[in-house]
Amino acid sequence: MSILMQGKNMSKNINKKHILQNLNFTFYQQKTVAIIGANGSGKSTLLRILAGITLPSSGSIRREHIRIGYVPEQFPPNMTFTGFNYLYHLGRIGGLSREVAKERVGQLFDQFNFTAQFEAIKHYSKGMRQKINIMQALLHQPSLLILDEPLSGLDESVQLEVESMLYQLKQQGLTIFFTCHDSPLVHRLADRTVTLQNGKLMESVITYDYVEESLVTIKSTLPADVSILTQISAIYGINHETIHKKKIQFTVNSRQSDEIIALLIQSGASIYSVWHIQ
């Protein structure tokens, strides 16, 4: 695995308060890392340092020459820009030509199935604003995407949409760092979990080492390539249930759920419900 980023004895103080203390870490390319911890543990500060927005007070951080996209937790709610104009102008400010900016923004709207691009952002729902927030981070095609609480405040259906988008990006090879209080998302998406407690790095583990065995129910639309259903049956020994002429359901082992969700998404399905069976 290629090293993407390393921190050595890294600390951050704000107004004489110790936010992060002597962190040492190594992150690798094409891995998804969840940063978890209680409020005030330093998660957002760590993300901003990883993104290059702020510097550590002491210690060092070394990054490879990579383009980073950053998704803050809060997105301005009262913008008068339309979604299209907002992203287009960000693209132009970032050095894209008029033609390339228009093309790239159009690609993102298609990718996110977003049809309200010519409405003012101030009229968007929180879920729509969050999609624009993620799009702006992807505008310049980064190799690392950093998200601060990407599911915060979203209703369940939008959470699942955002989660599906992140699955797709992960499968495309994008490295992702995110903070989250949502344990199911951590279990389903992260390859590795970093825990912060009172500004200190307490542990770093591979997610599947501590996820308990359980059953997971996955509901999705019928994939465009229905042959994947036969492949899933052959590989995992499970069959889908048809719950509507265009909707299906799988009940699978939790250790298999990420792989099956990825296969469904790659085959053109949309995931609209995932939950653990107690």
C-alpha cells in the first residue's frame, strides 16, 4: 500500500487550549478512514489539518502531492446563487476554462441525479445543500475526499442517498476520510477507524475486526444489469426477494453487506434502505 499522509508528534493548540496532543498516524491511498469520538474530541480540527486548511502548532504532517476535496459540516443556507452558478464560478476560480467548468458541473449534476440546478440554493432543502456541498469538493476531481459529519441533520432517505454516493466513490478508488456519529455508516463504509478522545489518538483498528456478526437487510432498486443477481447468488449463496416489480431485498451476513452493496451500485441499482437485524 502506498502511503498518502503521515503525522509525527502532531499537536494543535487554540487560545492556549490543547485540542490535539502528540498524534502519530499513517494513512494509505485508496482506503476509507472513519474518525470517531465524542463532541469536542478534536475530530473537526484534525480534518482541517489533514485538508491543509490549518497547520499544527507543533510536530509535522507530510502529504503526497495530492488534490484534496473538503466537505465542511455546515454549508451556507442562504446563498442567492443557483446550484449551477455556484459550482460553475468555483470551477472558474479554481482555474477551469468556461467550457470545462460547464462540462464538469453538468457531469456532477448527472452523477448526483440532481435536477434543481437552476434554482437558488437558499430554497434548497438541507439534503440538497449537502449534495451541492459534496459536489463542490469533487469539482476538481480530487484523489482525497474529506467529509465532516456528512450525514448530520439529514433525514433517512437522504442519508441513504449520500451513503450510496460515497460507496460509489470508494469503489472508483477515491481515498475518503470522514467523521461520523452514525455507527452503521462507519461499519459499512470504513476500512479503518481512528478514535480520538480528549485530543489524543486512542486506537486505530480495522473496522471488520470489531464488528459483531449480525444480519443486514439491504433494499434496492432493480439493477440495470440484472445478471449481477445471479452472480451474487452464486458467490454468496443467497437469493434476493422481490418486494415490488422494480425493488428487491437481500438479507445477508454483516461481513458480506459492503461487498453486496458495492456490486449492486456498480450494476446500476440505488440503495434506499440498509439496517441491522437485532
